[in-house]
Amino acid sequence: MTESPAPTDLWPAPTATGAVDATVTVPGSKSVTNRGLVLAALAAEPGWLRRPLRSRDTLLMAEALRAMGVGIEETVSSSSEGDRDGSGEAWRIIPARLHGPASVDVGNAGTVMRFLPPVAALSDGPVRFDGDPRSYERPLHGVIDALRALGARIDDNDRGALPLTVHGAGALEGGPVEIDASSSSQFVSALLLSGPRFNQGVEVRHVGSALPSLPHIRMTVEMLRAAGAQVDTPESGGEPNVWRVSPSALLGRDLVVEPDLSNAAPFLAAALVTGGRVTIPDWPERTTQPGDALRDIFTAMGGSCELTDAGLTFTGTGRITGIDADLHEVGELTPVIAAVAALADSESELRGIAHLRLHETDRLAALAKEINELGGDVTETADGLRIRPRPLHGGVFHTYEDHRLATAAAVLGLTVPGVEVENVATTAKTLPDFPELWHGMLGSVAGATTVPRA
Ligand SMILES: O=C(O)C1=C[C@@H](OP(=O)(O)O)[C@@H](O)[C@H](O)C1
Ligand SMILES: C=C(OP(=O)(O)O)C(=O)O
């Protein structure tokens, strides 16, 4: 978090006039789309990504891969060429020999800044990485040090961070490597995703304090296996904290991207805080997405949920209970959970999330400061937040170019009149058209892709 900028662009968060009752179609998962793009780019044959997320982070990933020579054709179709279900968007990915010189803009996308340096090491020539000012502050040393140990040449002016140039040599030796990934699970995912293409594959051993976001590592492993890779994991009988990927060709897949369950959080929260009902269609029965944990977390905070053919329906009771939760594995859910906790009738303690200080912004400092400026009582602990609900009032909620701060503020605005969200457009990092979806859920915008049921 940096100093609060002068608010230039304020979005009046709509207040709910009653219980929300809507069906909200949430766009595709950022994490699945960006893994799908990387794996398809490294495959031995073309593949499809259907219902991909089209947002800042995923367009940056696609642009970066294109810069290294990969073909990505975007189609919107109502035939078998497009979405398998008969409508929507599909991207055809045509792998090619990876080349430099190339320039990659990572924006502030953790997936782009961490997943692509290993890909660049396989390219023929230099690939320069740069991004938003915040990207310089986000940890990258795990990827840089590991790639060097595996045989890559990287020029980072000894910063261990962006900006940097990977001098790709067309191949990478690979093999065993130790990293401390306690600041980001994406270090592990990054090395595993490109691992099949390294001469010796890769064996990643995490040394250091507990690894966050394990569901995202499971997602990496499952998607690698679905593309034909052989992966040994701690869960498949291997050593704790060791993942091994054998060298192999990757298959081109035809993959339908699940809705982004973490981005479902503000909509489910709307049902919880207004005592209403929200259905998210296409909620997967089984998934590695951390957002699936919202079913248990929000149920513990009040309300209930049901998974049917229509999707996941969450129904609130109007009563919100505080929660004591370790969010280490599902850190990206924190901002919306913190907003709900600020509206609860008892105290909450959110733990295990010190690494959020190095996310899009320092999320712990930003949430505490912004909720407190609306009259709240939030304190930072060593590894999380303690939230004591207080009557809140309106005011400007600064968002520090963090999409999840903006959606959290929208949740507060449902029951707190006069919340103004700075730069709501920052939600486009992973959730394009958020204001339209939000108004649509509340029944105030015609033509939005939400369906108020009342
Ligand atoms: O691999 C991924 O797709 C992600 C992993 C997590 O990162 P960290 O482990 O850095 O928290 C998560 O917070 C991020 O939003 C997406
Ligand atoms: C931490 C997040 O993103 P990134 O992929 O940039 O790390 C997030 O989306 O909450």
C-alpha cells in the first residue's frame, strides 16, 4: 500500500434496497485461463481454451506469449468452432518455436511475472520483462534464483525482482532445485508448468516456512497431468514439499474454463449481507479453485448453500456471524471476507495471511485503513486481521489498484450508504464489467448478464 492518492474517479457503491435475489454468471477463472494459456503454448500441438477469462491479467498473458511467437486466435462463435456448449468465446492456441527478442508487460499480474520467465528461458533470444510500479515490489527471487540454478542466464541488476531480461538459449537443462516459496505459491507453479519442457524435467523442493495457496499448486498439478505430464507430488506418496515433473511432450487440450469462484465472492457475500439469495451457474462439483472454500466460510458466517443443476445457490438469513479462520490456503478470498466480517454481529480473526502484504497492494494495511476510515475497528496482527464490527458510515474507499479491494468495498456499500469506491475500473484485472454485473444483480441495469429473480 502506498499513500492514499487523491480520489479522482469515484464510483458510488449502490445500496441494496432489500434482499438480493439474482443469478449471476461469473466470467472464467484467471488462474485456470493463465495456466491453460501457458500449457497450450508449450504443447506439441494446437489446443483450445473455451470460455477463457478476458481481463487485464489474461490479455497480458496472451500478448506476452504472442510476443514469443505463439499463435493465439480469438474466436466468438455459435458453432462447434467456438464454445463447446454452442455459444461464447474460444481461443485457439498454436504453439510455435519460442523466440526472442521479445518484450513482456506483466502489468501487476503475479501469474504473468512468475509463470513466464521459465517459458522465456526456453526461447531463442532475450526476453525483457517489465510491469507496473507495484510489480517491482512483488517477490520474484524464487523464480529468478531457481532458473539460474537450472541453467538460465538472467540479467536483473542483482535486484531479485523486475525489471529483468531472461536470455533464452532455446533449451534449459532443468533438474533438482530448492526454493523458498513461502512468499508465493506461484514460484512452485511457475517451475512446474514449464518443467516438462526442461531437458531433465524439474524437481522443486520448497524449503522455508509454510507454503501458501496450496489449492493453486494442486490446480497446476492437475492441469499438467491433464496435458499428459507425469507429476509426482507429496500427495501422491512423494516427500513432503517436493514436486517432480518428468520431461515429456505436452498434449494440446480442449479445455472449458470454470467460472472464477474467487470472483464469485462479492456476489455470494451480497446474499449473506442482505439476507437474500444468489445463484452462480456452472459452479463445478469438483474443483481445485480456492473459491470453493466460500461454501464453508460463508455458511459459517450465516446462511446456507446448495449445489444443484442450476449452480451454487447461497441464501443468507440477514444475520452475519464473525469467524475465526486460517485463510493461508485461500488468501485471495480475504478482502471480501474482511468486508463481510466488518458487517457481522461478532468479532472475527483472519489468520495465516501475512503474505498478503506482498499482493497487488499491502492488503492487510489497506483493508485495516480503509474499513477504519468508514468507522470500523480493524487491527493488523502479525499474520492477519482482527475485525471488531462497528456501525459504519459512508466515505471514500481507496483501492490502491487492487481489484479485490474494490469488490470488497462494493460489499460494504450494500448496507452502508455513501460508500464511494475509488477507481472501480481496477476490477478489470480479473473481473471485467464488474459495475454492470453488480448493478445487474441489484436489478438496476437492463441488459446485464445477471437475472434478478424477484
Ligand atoms: O497461482 C495462482 O493462480 C495464484 C496463486 C495465489 O498466489 P500467492 O500464492 O502468491 O498468494 C493467489 O493468491 C493468486 O491470486 C493466484
Ligand atoms: C493475488 C492475486 O493476484 P496475482 O495473480 O497478481 O498474484 C489475486 O488475484 O488476488
